[in-house]
Amino acid sequence: MSGKKLTINDLGEFGFIARFSRCFTRNLPGGVLGIGDDCAVLPWKGDLKLLVTTDLLVDGVHFLSEKISPQDLGYKALAVNLSDIAAMGGRPRWAFLSIAIPPGTRIDWLDDFFRGWRQLEKKTGVRLLGGDTTRSKAGFVVNVAVLGEVRAKNLKLRSTARPGDVVTVTGTLGDSEGGLRLILRESENGRPGPEEKFLLRRHYRPHPHLEEGQFLSSQPGVRAMIDVSDGIDSDLRRIIERSGCGIEVYLEKLPVSPALEKCCAKYGWNLEEVAAAGGEDYCLLLTVAPEKFPELAGKFYRRFKRQLAAIGRVTDRKNQLIYLRHQKPVTPGKTGFDHFK
Ligand SMILES: [Mg+2]
């Protein structure tokens, strides 16, 4: 690198956080958890902890304003933040919304944005308390912050996985990536069939797994938890890094929807790649003590009528994410979505 100035492209998102977070995580007061998990954690009242998360959505990077409806954008901007509260086992309480709006934006666009937001607000009980509004010269920018709460004993972190734990997910993987691929090839598509509609909906209206997170965090044996925002390839690496462990993933066990299977066959997508590296599913990814897993999976099924699929195992091989297909190691062709590269 001699003579060449580093740019943000060289660092990538992981490198950026590693470089600049160091001085902000040292010497925090007792009971405060700063940068490094899905939410910051602060002391709150009684046996409750306060959770704080924020997410930035930029037109052209995280969404395409000419493709997504304003209702879906309003819904999704809140959903992605609620998913981080879910990952800690928490309950969302308050939200703040800051939005940069291009001049000439129609008021009915904004009405629809807030209609979408309100639909999810009503379902989850979160209340909007404030934010900021400004003019934008380059597309919409939406920043949401959500505050939530969790009982201290139910708080789940990324840093508590242990070798031998079962790795599992609360939903199907790759649906949102499938939806995104359909959006990007839209000009070539005819009218969307039921499978296409399913994947598009999963992309535009992600369901934050709040009930699942609250249920799982109260169960014995649940150790580390994170939400699937960038794809399990990236999100498993976050658990590995924070827990100082390794993980092996069984590719043939990744849960995929029938709609995704059909679209992969129809459009020639690699199903394993879409499931392992596709982002924005917003289900939960967790590790569970092996002796507790069968009972937990049974309870989860009775409550949510979905399988808790065991997709891998935590190992003591530090920093190693290994993919196996029927017990044989394989190298995936693509890693998760990195925001700066
Ligand atoms: Mg997250």
C-alpha cells in the first residue's frame, strides 16, 4: 500500500467498524454495551435494559425509489430496525425518524410512506416520538432509530456462542435476495406469477421476528443471537468474531421456500448461494446448547408452526466459517453484501 492513500473501499464495512469503533468501546460505564452488537444496551429501570438501534437507508444503495412503493419503504424502514430489537430478545417501544426529501416530492408519496410505517407501528406497539426533516439534493435518505427494552436475564448477544452449540434460523433464507434479483431483471420479466409475488413481498415487506425473539430469549439453552440482515455468510462471521469461535454450516440443511426453489430453477440462480449469501431476510440466527435443542425446536414448532432448522454447529476453530455439503467441505462463490466494496 506504499504511496497509496487508503480509501473507504479498501476498508469495507467490517474494516471501517474495526478501525473507528476501538476508541469508542473503551472505558464505558458499567452495564453499558456500545458498538458491536445489534443494539447498544444501557441500564434502564428495575431489571430491564434499554436497547437502542439505528439504521440508514439511502436511495440507490438500500432501495430504488423508482421501484419500491412509498408504503413498502415506510414499512421496511421501521421493520429493519425492529429486527435488531428482536435479535436482542427485546420489545420495541419508541422510534425516531429522520428523512431527507428531494424537492418536488408529492404529498401523496409522503402520505403513503407514513401509511406503510403506521401499518407496522400498529402491529408492534412502537410509537414515533420525533426526528428531523430536511431537503435532499440526491434522492431520499431515511434514518430510523428505535428504542426497546428487555429483561436483563433475557438479553441475547452475538458474543456468547460456545463450541458444540447448534446453529439455527427462525425462517427461510434467500427469499428477499430472490425478490431483489427479480426487481433488477424486471424489464425481462412477464407478469409475476405466485412464486415471484411471494419473493417480491418478502423483499419489500420483511417480517421482523419480534415474537420469535422474545420467545427464544426466554427459553433455556439459547446462547447467541443476531438477525439476518446481510446474509448468513456475513452474519455468522459476526457471531464468530464476537464469540471467538468457528462455525460449520450444512448447505443441504438451509431452509428455503418452495417459491425460491422454483424461481432458482426457472431463472438459473444457484440456490445455495442465494440462501447463504442473500441478505435482508430479517429472520433470527441463533446458537443453542445441543442438549436443549430438541425440546426447544419442539416448543418453537408448537408455537409458530415452523421448523427451527439446525443448519450448522459452533466449533472451536477460531475465525473459521466452513461450508459442508453432505459432510464434504465446499467453497462458496460469493460472500455477503458489503456496503463499501
Ligand atoms: Mg442486526
